[in-house]
Amino acid sequence: MKMRLATILCTVAAIMATTAVAQAETVLKWAHVYETSEPFHTDSVWAAEEIAKRTDGRYKIEVYPASQLGKEADINQGLKLGTVDIIISGSSFAARDYKPIGVTYFPYIFRNPDHLIAYTKSDVFKRLAKGYEDKTGNHIAAVSYYGTRHTTSNKPIAKCADMQGLKIRVPDVPAYLAMPRACGANTTPIAFAEVYLALQNGTVEAQENPLTTIEAKKFYEVQKNIILTGHIVDHLNTVISKQLWAKLSDEDKKIFGEVMQQAAERTTKTIAGKENSLVATFKEKGLNVTEVDKSDFEKNVMEQVKFEDFGYEKADWEAIRAIQ
């Protein structure tokens, strides 16, 4: 009888302990639009596992890649609705809620990936990120390098004027449109999934994207000129929802922030390394890879594009440009 009672008590204790652990574990959703093979995903998974370790399993983060929880606009809306806890998204979406942060997409604001990362440690970043947080409640925990945007074309391009009348596909984002339009190109906002076919059949004569995207989407098969215009050093933000950030203790906020910044650094290193090797790869494939005088392109942008048209502050642009 005593043995049976002891067994029952042990069983009850085990069930209560299991229930307590289950109650203590908080399940979170981390969403993005990138493929599982990309570092934006693999490093998110690493971060999720690392946060679980450093919080003794109190948080279980499930990462949803490849638009499983919706397109980029949807997951940004999800932060507001509380249907998603963490996202990776571009500053163009953050700028929809707080325009000044969009200045980081202005052409030629960043010199290279190192300059971008230096900006993320600066007072101007802290101020812009705080402005976004004050407006939305969402917290930008980290910034990762996405890639430097360059141009591919059917014809060689040596200077800004060579783009006059060029039919080029550009995402329908004001800052992305700035450089091609300043150079006189005819911009066309074709859906990303249709760009290859549009280049192949001549609907457009050019497009712009990071080298990693040019390789992944095989645009080099239908474009023989890669022009290193380097007009935008693109980046993504890791954003924690207002609801989650408010619930985290100071200790957990520190853990989440440190891990997400480490994940962003891993991503940045991977992307930058791959870009460096791709220039040689494209040349080996027989493509015409051309360096250009970026100052010529920048001069036209500065003459024809007004900061006030975007809702940006020129003082922010100047402060970022001055960062060493």
C-alpha cells in the first residue's frame, strides 16, 4: 500500500513539474520573407536556439521563413496586431511609420558595409531607432547588411548619362527610384518574381540588385553587363514587437539584444564575403563587370533629388555621412 502511494505521489509530482515547465516556456514567432538557405534565416535559427540556451529554456522561438506568415507588409502589420513577435524587415517599412529612418536608403549615404555597421553603433542610429520606437513601440534590436545594390544592363554603362532613356526595373520604393530617375532612366516596378522573364523578353533592359541576388536569380544569364554603381548599401532590421519588448525583463532584454546583434554580425560577414568572391565569379563567366565613377552618379542624385520629397532630414544624412 505504501509503495503504491509513493508511486502515485511521484507520478503526481512529475506531472506537476512538467506542467510548471510548460507554463514557464513562452513560445514566440519570428518571421521573415527570405529562403531557408539564406543567412537571414540560418542566423535567425541560430539566434532562436541561443536565446533558448541563455534563458534556460524560458523562451522557445519558432522561425517562419519564406513569407510563411505573409509578405513583408503583412509581417510588419503583424507586429502591430500581436500575431508575430519578431521580424526581419527593411527600413523602407519602418519609414512608413517613422519617415526620418528611411534616410538610410538614400543613394550613396553609406560608403560600404563597414560604414553601415559603424552607423549602427552611432548616436544618430540610436536617435532614429528611438524615434521609430517612440512612434510604434517596436524595438530595433539589430541591423544586418543585406548587400550593395548594383546595376545589370543589356548595354555597357560608364556614367550616369548613359542611363538616359534606359528601361530599368526598380522596386516601387522612393529611395530605390532616386538614382535611376536622376540619371534619366525610365523606371518600371515589375514584380520581383517576373524580373528574369522581363529581362529575357526585353520588357525592360536593366535592373538593380545586390550581387548575391543577381547570382541567386540568375539575372546574369540574360544580362551581360554588371555595372558596380553601388548606389545603395542595403540593410535589414531585426525588430521586436511592442508587446514582447514591454514584457521582457531588463535581463532578458539584454540577452535578446546581444544575441540578435551577434546574429546580424554573422549575417553581415557572410554576405560581404560572398559579394567579394562574386565579382571574380561573374568575370569568369564572361560577363563585363565595370567599375564606375560613383561621384558622377551621386552628383546627379544630389542635384535632382530633394530630401523634403521623402520626409528625410538633411542633417541626418550629413551626420551619417560623417561617421568614420
